[in-house]
Amino acid sequence: MEDKTILHLQDLCVSYVQTGHEVSVLKNISFSLKEGEVLSLLGESGSGKSTIAKTITGLLPPSARIQSGTLTVAGHLCVNLTQRAILWNKIRGTVLGMVFQDAQLALNPLFTIKEHFREALITHKIGRASDVLPTAANLLKLLGFTEPGKVLSSYPFQLSGGMCQRVCIALTLCLRPSVLIADEPTSALDATSQKEVISLLKNVQRELGVAMLFITHDIAVANAVSNRVMVLNEGNIEEVGETQDVFSRPAAEYTQKLLAAHSIRTTVSAPQGLDAKPVIDVVDLNKAYSKNNSVIKDLCFSISEKEIIGVLGPSGCGKSTLAKCIAGIEPINSGEILYRGKNLVHLRGRMKRELCRHIQMIFQDARASLNPRYTAIQLVQEPLNYLNIGNKKSRKNKASTLLKQVGIDDAAKFRRPPQLSTGQCQRIAIARALTLDPKVLICDEAVSALDVCVQTQILELLVHLHMEYGFAILMISHDIRVLRYLCHRIAVMQCGAFCEIDSTDAVLSSGKSPHTKRLLECVYEM
Amino acid sequence: MSKGKPPLNLIAGIVIISVICVLVMGAPVFTHYNPLEQYPEERLSTLSKAHLLGTDRFGRDIFSRTLYGGRTTLASSFLALVCSLVLGLLIGLTTGMFSGTIFDIIVMRIVDVLMAFPFMVLAMIITALFGTSLMHLLFVVAIIWWVPFARLTRSIVLQVKNETSVAAAKVLGANTRAIIFRELLPKVITPILILATFELGTLILSISALSFLGLGAQPPNPEWGSMLADGRAHFFQAPHVLLGPALFIVLTVLGLNFMGEGLRDYLDPYEIIKL
Amino acid sequence: MCKTVFRRLIGAVVTLFCATLVLFIIIRLAPGDPIEIMLGRPGDLAIKNTPAYEARVAELHAQLGLDQDMLTQYGQWLKRLVSLELGTSIHTGREVSIEIAERIPATLMLSLAAILIQLVSGVVFGIVSAIRAGKILDHVIRLFCVFFASVPAFVIGLVLLMFFAVTYHIYEISGDANIYRLWLPAITLGLVGAPQLIRMVRANILSELGQTYIVSAISRGLPKKQIMRHALKNAMLPIVTMMALSFTNLIAGSVVIESIFSWPGIGNYAMNSVLLHDYPVIQGYAVIMVSVVIMANLLVELLYMLIDPRLRNRSRLERGLENE
């Protein structure tokens, strides 16, 4: 059986024009896609993988320049992408279909799902008007909906993220494209939804025989989904080949680096001799945003000195809120939070700021937590300025020392966040948090927004600093792999309460609660 | 914030406003006539070399009256707007920071009531009961004009309050004052300034409309509004009498609108895929 | 949703009460004897000392209840307002409510015509401007907008009047409110309010065009017309609230325009009354205007809740679709 090539891209070169100068984003990209196969475009942010998808569907912004490139789709057309006037409407939808990262935003909030389908099918004159609903219903059933009728008459805001994504996939497939391009389709979903959507996507791809271009930054997902994989780095193709071959015997150095960064987090960290004295005690914590909206219910746990404890849970379970409550940024409804025996809950003003300096926090969006108008060294001195500690010289010295420890060199010291990478921003945030010599460091999804390689660097940095300074770490994450690497104990959170809290080993190997088991099932292993 | 080339309308606006300010402030340089001096022989004469914008019904030179009157009009409008801006900013900041409290609820109710009074209606009532004068109009402005600034500030503060930058600052030990000055105000300043340019234009238009109808500045003070009221009586015979003040009003507001739009384009342009 | 509607209604009523209270306080704060204010200020001592005058003073004294405390006075005044007893005009001696009622049709005619012109031109030029964003047509439209937003309403009115009435005698200068005289003041008022609407429509459409669902629709190969339909539906929703804002500007504009074109509406009447110090008329005008503004805002809010499915289906959101 001959595998027909359904899509071929040749010598694609794209650059963006930003404030005067041109930045090359894709350099001589060529690849083919065979009928019915799944090819993953694997790469970190900035590698150009999304740009490839946007180029072949003509969705690039006006600031992009295509220098060269030819697109061939078997049986339909051969397009020189540098032309100004390309008849995109012949390609979009019926030949190349696209699924976007944020499904809820990809649907018009004022149109029902029914109207979306009707519009797509009637515009492309696929079938009669009376066939619209049955076609849509059948596709939705393929994507796991048991009551397609109900879904069709809903508005997008009435559906969850996972449901919206399945609807979007059905909507794209109803036009019978030859190739389905999925641009990070599950990155915005939580672990359980992600697993569900990916398995449904695989099923429907196999059944309909649609070739798929799957764009992702997650190695494990690429491994689970694709036949072949193409590794991209800064606009260059590092490696292309069968998935199993590439991941078991990586030829390119970059691929090896990616795999190493991913696999380093499969070993469980050994528990060290821990101090029995608790540094943080949470007693009967209750928090609700309104009468019916209880976020944390009767939570009790403690953190020992120098302990690293992780909180695992899906989005919306209340773990971020818990972090903010302990850090003192969110008020609580009832309960106590004790720092070395002293209750923090009712403190105000100066007293609060004096005690809370011992509990510090770093955030998911490192860039947002830094004021863009100040330089790195000014940012690290911020807390010393706020609390009036030391004099100008001592503050500067402390900041310099810390910056060196987190790996920010002298050149970067005087740059501002817009000129620094996300990884560097997070390092500065860590240095800033350590300025006050805290005894507890809360990390609220601190590495979730970072690329895999950078994630590993930051995690290693945290371990290193933990050993040197001896602070306790409360790590909030939805990613089991991160917690597996870092933590002594893991607490599994669901709907505002801990369903399980035990040593990492115990939780991950023989998770007692069904909820933990479900979360563990959703992890893709290599 | 994209910092490309400043757009054309921003430059045009700044140029126009600068020219008007120079003319108005340097009035003695540009005209040798006394704005109050009458030349009855030359009443209602049209534009000529001697009188650039003609004379009014008392024979006073319109060009000089426009320039000197501009000082009153522009200075008072600008001052009224600055006061409204500051008041609105303060109220918006406090209600935003303390949203949900009784203070916030009361202020929001007051805003609702104030918004039920159109500026025109309130101005008519006040001038009917207390007398017609520019001061009374500015008093009405003071009561009403802070509302758009307060609402804008409040909505921005409500949004920024929940952002990571403020959470980070709180954790690091910043007190409320530090948060307001380092995190909130920088994000509020730009939209408020853009709004201020538009509101200043609206203010000048509203006051001149009321003065034209006879409710604002009274003659013989040279002030654009009162000059309009003056010239209304003889408009059909000698339309040029309104030309001076009307032209300057239009140019000032035009310049302000250009500046406002230009600032908006400069700081927040749209990037759209070609269809 | 019924709960929200109810809350809005109560809010509007409370605002109305507070607004009338504010009016009452302003009127009482005015310098001078309230009775003298109501009767007009006779400067002639002779008139003041006649028995007829004294009788009227006594009558008004009882009517206004000046010997009672402020709260009772306010209550009585409010009661009279509700039964539309707005007092008697000093100038003509007729009932204020009758005078105003006679002139409402004229103002209504003008306002509706102006709103129509504003809406049509706003939507049409806003859409054109958005579709051709960045091109010459867009710049021309935007230039027109900036220009007409900078020229005072009375200047536009006077210039048009000069042109059509004085120079070309097309337009009749009289005090009638008939359909033949409607076009010029309506166009003027429309021109004054259109720029704001055009700008808003353009901005809304452009911001919608940058949203993900538009990119998604484009990726499905939908033609330009369909894409615009998507963007327009979302962009037009806030226009409804915009109309509420421009309503307040319309009131201000109509006073000026009616004055210039001698259009016998309530704006013109109120303005003349201010200059004649006819206080009962101004008071009545203020009360009516404030009530109308509050009601218009309420209606617009309710209308918005009706047409936006996100607000309509708030309760459905909670009951939502369970695990599918």
C-alpha cells in the first residue's frame, strides 16, 4: 500500500517586522505529510511551530513577510506562498482545517453551536439545509457527546473548556478537510480534559482517515499522539523521523536536551532528615467568595521547617487561593494560619508586613509580577525599600549577590523585563523573594508557563537555593512530573479540601483516593 | 505600548494647540488694539487689513478681543478641567481601592443621581436661580465633570487590583501608598490623559454653547462665549462678527480631538489579519 | 433574571427620588424669597402693596407650605409633581404642564428625526470606515468625524441657516413646527451627534475583528461577508448602551438647535423661560428632563439584558450542561 503524500511544504522562510527591524522566524522549512498520518511539530515557544500553521492557512498578521515557500496539497493545488493574492478561501476549511488553543474564544459567543455548523456547511454547500443537524449530531457523537441535541442549542459560554474544544474539532471536521491542523489544542485544558480530548481526537482522526498536523510543546503528548515527529528550534528543523526512533535514539543535540529535561523529572527525590517543628500550621481554614461559592473547606495541614510540600490538583480546585491565603494576600472567612505559632489572620498594617516577610511567593506569570519600568537590580531591592531595611549600599550589595546566585550575569543586571527572557524574569522574581530571608517560599504554578528546558533549570535552581538557605517550599502545580521531582510530600486537592496528603512515593505509587488515581492516569509517560 | 512613529494626527493636534496658545498668550505682540476700546465709526466692518477679523457692533477690534478673550476662556476651561480631573481621579482611586464598602456604594449612588442631570439642564436651573455668569457655569462644571474621570479610574483600578503585579507587591511588603503610586497610577495615567483631551474639548464646546444662548459670560468682557452672544443679534447682517471666536473655538477643539485620537492610536493600535 | 430586572427598577426609582430631592434643595437654596421667585419679582412697590397681590401671596404661602418644615414641603411638592401639577407660568399665567405638553410633539418630532439620522449615518459610515480601515476612505470619514465633533452645534446651525435661508431662500424662517421645516434642524442635530456613533461603531468592529473567533471563522474558509456578519453582531450590542449616552447630548443639542431655528419645542421654551426668569417653567422642565433621562437609561439597560444571551442565560449557566 503506497502512502500518498497529501501535503508538502518546500523551503518556507518567514520573518516578522517589528519596530523597524526584521526578525527571521522560519528558516528553510520543508516537510511532507502522508495521507492518514499524524505528524507532530514539537518545539518550545518561539520555535516557529505556530507560524508554520498560520502561514499555510494564510492567517499571518500584517507584520509578517514570507520570503519563500511553496505549498502543495495533493489533488487540489500548488501555491507559491510569496504571492500577494492567494485564493485562500479555496484552501481554508475544505482542504486545511484548523483547531485553536483556546476553544472557548474560538467560538462566537453570540451564536449557538447549531448556527456555527449551519453557517459552515451551507457556505461551503456541503449537503442540503436539512442535513445540517444530522451531520453535526453524528460528528458530535463521534467526539463523545451523548446528547448532541442539547449541545447544539447551547451557547459557547454554557460549555466547559473541554467540551468547547470537542465542538471545535467537530466543527472543523464537518467540512471534510484533507488535513487537520491542531495548534496546541489541549494546552489550555486541565489534565483530565486533556486526556479525554486527545483520545477522542485520535479516534476520530483514525476513523475519518484525516491527516493531522499536531503542534505541541509537550514531548509526552507528541509521543502518545503521532506517527512521525518534527523537532523545531528557533525556526530550524532539528530532526524529523518516526516518533519511536526520534525519542529512543535522538540524533540532534537539541532533541537530546529536550528528552533529558523531560526525563530528569521521573526520579523521586529522596526524603531528607526533616525537622519535626512546623513552620506553617493551617487550622480549619475556610474561604468562600460568596454565600454559595465556597473555595476552601475546613482545611488543616502543616509544613515543617525546610520541607518541600506540593499541592496537586486540577484548575479550580482552590490551590491558588490556598497559596494566596497563606501568603496573606487574600482574606479568609474562618480558621487560623500560624507562622511558628503566631496567628497571622488578624494582623493588619505594619505588624502584618513585618511577619509576612517570612512568607514569600513567586507567581505563574513571572513577567506580570515584575514592574516593567525598573531594572533587574532595582526590582530585587524592592522589598528592602518597602520595609525600609538597611541603607542604599547594603541593599545594592544584597541584590547583586542574590542576582549572581540565581544566574543573572552582570550584563543582564541593568536590563528591564521587556528585554529579558521569561526564564530570566522568573529568576529575578526568585531572587527578589529571597531578599527578605523568608522561611517559607510559596510557588504558585511558578514553572507552568515556562518551556521544558527552562522549567528544569528553574527547578534545579530552587533545589540548590533550598539546600543553601533552608527555607520550606510550598509548590502549587497541576503537573505531577514537577512535584515528583521536587517534593518530599504531596497533597492532592479537590474541591477545596485535601483528599490525600502523604509522602511523594506513597501518593504516586499507590494513590489511595480515587481522585488521585484519576489524576495519575492522565499523565503521559514516555 | 508600541513606540513607532508618532501618527500624523497627534503631531497636527500638538501643532494647532501650540499655535493657539502662542497667539493667545502673546496677544500684545500680535495686535496693538485694546480689546475694550470702541471705534464707533468703524462698527460692524468686515475683515480688512486694519482689522484682521473685522469689528463688532461697538467698533471693537475682533481679532484683539479674540486673542485676549482666549486667555479667559482657555485658562478657566483648563483650570476647571484640571480640578475635575484631580477630583475624579481621587474619587475613582478611593472607590476602586475600597470597592464594595459603604463608601463605594454611596459614591456610586451619587454618581447615578448626577448622571440623571444633563449638563444643559443643570446649567439652566443654576443660572436661572442664581444669575447668569461664567463663574456659575464653571460651578456647574465642578459638580458634574469629574464623573467620567472617576468612572474610568475606578474601572481600571478594579481590574488592576486583581492582577499579579499588585499581588506580588503586597507579598513583598508594599503598603497601600506604594501600591497606588507604583502599580496603579502608571496604568491609570495614560487613559486618563487621553480622556482629558477629549473632555476639555467637550467642555469648551458646552460652555460656548451656553454662553451663545446668553447663560454664560456676560459682555463686555472679551471671552469667546460672550462674544458669541454679542454677535448673535446682528448675525444675518454681519456674520463675520462670530467668525473670530467661532474659528478659534473650532481650531482649539479640533486640535484637542486630533491630540486625543493621535494619543490613542499611538499607544494602542489594532493589528488585524487581512481578510 | 427577574431578580436583576426588579433590582434595576428599584434602583431607578431611588435615583428618581434622590434627583427630585436635589432639585428641591437647589431651588430652596436660591437667593431670595421663594414666593417672590414664584410670582416673579415685581420691582414696583405699588404692585406689591395691593390687596390682590397680598391675596396671591397668601395663596402661594399656603400652597407651598412655607410654615412647615422642609421634609413636609418636599413631600407636598413631590405629591404635586406626581399628579403633574407643575405650577403656573409667571410669564403667561397658564399651567406649566399644559405649556410643556403643547410643545412636546415638536421636540419629539425633531429628536426622533435626529436619532434616525444619527443611527443610520453612524452605522453606515462606521461600518465603511472599519472595513476600509487604514485606507483613504477611512481617513476621510475620520477627518469628517473629527471636524464635526469640533464645531459647536450652533455654528453648524447658523451656517446652514445662513446658506439655505438667507442666501438661497430655500428654508423658511418662521416659528412653525411642520414637516417641511423639519429637515434642516434634524440634519444639523444629526450631524452633531453622528461622529461619536461613527467612532464607536468603527472601534467596536475593529476590536471584534481582532478576536480569536474571527480568526477561527476565517480558517473555516468563510467569505468576507460572513466574517463581517460575525463581527457586526458582536460589535452592535454595545451600541444600544451608546444610544443612552447620546440621549443626554441630544437634550443639550436640541435646546440650542430649537433656539436657532425657532423650532417651538420644550428646549426653546425652557431657554426663553430662563432668560425671562420664569421659574416654575424651568422647574417643570428640569423635573421632566431628569425623569426622562432616568427612564431612558433604565429602558436601555433592560433592552441590553434582553438581547445579550450571556446576560439572559445567567441562571442557565449555573444549571449548565453536566458531564457530557
